[in-house]
Amino acid sequence: MPTENSQPAPAQEYPDGSYAWYMLGVLVVVYVLNFVDRQLLAILAPDLKRDLGISDSDFGFLYGTAFGVFYALFGIPLGKLADRWLRVRLLTLGLGLWSLMTALSGLSRNFTQLALARVGVGIGEATLSPCAYSLIGDYFPPQRRATALGIYSTGLYIGSGVALYVGGTIVGEWNAAFPKGTAPLGLAGWQAALLMVGLPGLLVALWVATLREPLRGRLDSDPASLEADGSPWPEFFRDLADIVPPFTLLGAARRGSSAFVAHLGVFAFAAFAVWSAVALLGDPAQWIAFGVGCYAVASWLSALRFRDPAAFSALFRSAPFVGVTIGYALVSFVGYANIGFAPLYAIQELHAAPQDAAFMLGGIGALGGAAGVVLGGLAADRIARGGRHSRRVGLVIFTATGTMLLHAAMYSAPSLPVYYVTAMAMVLCMSATLGGASGTIVNIVPPTLRGTAAAAFLLGTNLIGLALGPYAAGRLSAAFGDLGLGLTALTAAWPLTLIALVAAFRGLPRSAASPAISAPWSKRRR
């Protein structure tokens, strides 16, 4: 029987075959719940704005920043914990936490309470993908990982679609059944929706606890060399202290006076940047949260470079890893804004009925997203056979460009039918981008760093994409007086996306004979 810091039983007890696919199916279900809980606010936007008296930028903060910053930050120590501890147990605890916090969101009575509950949802959900990426890497061989990750990622789109449909249905039925002032406990429809989707996750957590823990790295190298040494908890709490102010200053002081002075400089710069943003743009909650996030990331990178230079070099001195991470983060900057505001745009600007918009956009998100991410993963595995990882990135460049163009086309659509057709094409491209990007990441890092790499990949996706995309869309729509124009303006991120992905492409080998892991920030000679 394994201890909390040991590896489980020998690999032969965990065959590939049917159990690997069963495990993958459970992870898809969990990812569906993850995105139902995360995305439910998108269809609740009109009700939230009315009942809480908030603006588009306030909604962007609730939907994106309050969740995304803490999801990204806690993903770092939790991702490293997934590389050292029992991943099934960690995922069970995380699922229980985010489900409970989603239910508590339904008891919120004001903007602040809902924002704090969203922070809790973000912390709990930060356990999922590091654990899932690592488990999939140990149940599927390299030539099937992008496909498996593509199937896993269908949960993102199915969950987003289910959230829109279920949320819209619950709100409509609840409000019809209980006119204002007559509902049990005085709950509004949006509160009932949050309660109803949060509580079932506690039961699913019991199911997740029954999954088998595979031997780490068993399909990549000698598993015996990957055994954990000692308890993972002291290291976890050190990692946690590296990202939580003001403990970050104590950690810097332990690394020497020069590190401490440098840290003070970073803190001062972050504080000045936040003050400037608030003075210029207002929205202090947005910029304080985002500033804390950026400062915490800088603190963690400094600590990682000092305490684990090999891991730092393998990830953050790797042109392919950094390029794909930034490139996909910029795609998600547009994508999360689209997911967050697409229902509101259909209702406000194209005069769709709320339940009709929920049904159509939910179906588009679920079917188009699931198809795109699986096809993207399959295509990435097929064209990269023989270790030609640069071809995966080439696919990502193609689909990322399509995503940006179709996003712009959505918000110039003259009618609802054209809007929905364009939305389907956009979702297909965006989800295929994720299939190719995640397949690249899991194949170009060592097996002992997959959890950390997944957390860092999601750090970019959430700190750049989720924490900035929806807020920027809301802010720009207010500035222009036009929601569609505000959303379209986000495609200005495309040139930066292309630069990052081309850097990743150039850093990867074009032939199977060349090494793929940790390509440096310099042009390889082939």
C-alpha cells in the first residue's frame, strides 16, 4: 500500500488498454464539471448585471480575473505537487473544493461575496489539469498523447456548452415558477443555478477517488529513477510561500541580500504599475488582482531559478515551451472574451431570446469544441509521427490564425443565423488550436515535469487569457459604446501570437533524429 509520498504498485498492474480509456473517460466527466462551474456566469450575465448593479467591466472581472488570477497562481504549487504526490488524491480534494465554492457562490448577495467565492473556485480547479496531464502521460504512449489530451479537452467545450444550456434553463424555469419575492430563501434564478450545478460535484469527487494511480514515467524511462524522495509537503509549502505576498519577501531574504533587493524592486515596480493603471482606468479590484498575479509569478520564477535550475531551464529557457505557452495564451485572450460575451452579444445586439441563445451557443460550444479539439489532437499526432514536433506547432499557427479571423467575422455578422454559423467555425478552429498546443507541451518536457509544465502552460492561458481577455472586452465595449467593436478589437493580439508560435516552431527539430526537449532560445542547426 503506497504512502502519501511513495509511488504506487508496479506498472504492470496498470495496463494500457481498457482501463486507460476508462480513466480518460472519468477525467472528461470531471473536466465537463470544471467548465460548467467555471462558465456558468456567461449565461447569467444579464441577471447578474441587473441584480448586483454591475457594469460590463465588473462582469469581466467576476468572470475572468477573480477566477483566473488565483487559478493561475495556485496552479503553480499544485502542479509541482502533482509531480510529487498522489495525483488521484489531489484531484479528489480539488474537485470537492471547487464544487463546494460553486454552490456557495449561489448564496452570494453582493459583488464582493461572489468575487471571493470565484477565488475559491479558481483555487480548487487549479488541481485538475496538472493532475490530468500527468496521469494521461503515464497511461498513454507518446504517439497517442495528443489524441488522448484532445479527447480530455473535449470536456472544456462540452462543459461550456452544458453550462449555457443548463444555466439558461434553470434561470428561466426558476424565475417562471417563483416570481420575485416568492422563491425559497429569497434566491434569484442565477443563485439557484449556481447551487444546482455545484453540489453534484461532491458526489463525482467520490468516484474520482476510486481511480488507480499509475507509476510515474513508466512509458518514458526507468520508473525507478522517478521515485519521490521524502514527503512532498515541505516543498509544497515552500512553493506556496514563493507566490503568496508578503511571504515572498521572506523567501527572497533566505536566498541572499541581492535577491531580497531585487525582489523589493519587483514589488515596487508592480505597485507603481497597479497605481498607474487604477489612476488611468479605474477598476481597482481588476488591477490589484492582476498586479498581485504578475508579482507572484515573478516571485515564483525567481525562486524556481534558485532552487531548481534544471526545471527552470527545461521550461523557461526552452523556446518551444515558452513560445507555445505565450502563443496559446494570446489565442485564449480572444477565446475567453468570446466565450464570456457571446451570449450577451446575441441577446443585446442581435435580439435573441436568452434561452434560444443558450441552446444555440451551448450546442455550438459543446459539439464544435469537442470535434475541433479531438480532430486537432488527431491531426497533430498524425503529422508529427516520428518525433517531428515542429509540425504540431505548424498546425497551431494555422488554426490560431483562423481563430482570430473568424472571431472578427462573428462580430460583424448581419444576422443571428450568420452569427451562429461563424461561431461554429470559430469554435472549431479555437479548439483545434488547444489540441495541437497541449499535445506539443506534453511531448516536449520530461515526464517528471509534466504537472509543472501543465501548470505553467495554464498560467499563461489564465493570467493573460482569462484575467485580461473578458475584462478588456468589457472595457473596450464601454469605451467604444459598442460591444461588437470592443470584442473585435481584441484581434490586435494576432501579430504577437504569430511571433511567439514562429519562435516555438523554429526551436523544434524538423527531423525525428534531433532531440525535442528543452530547445534553447537560439536557432537550431539542422
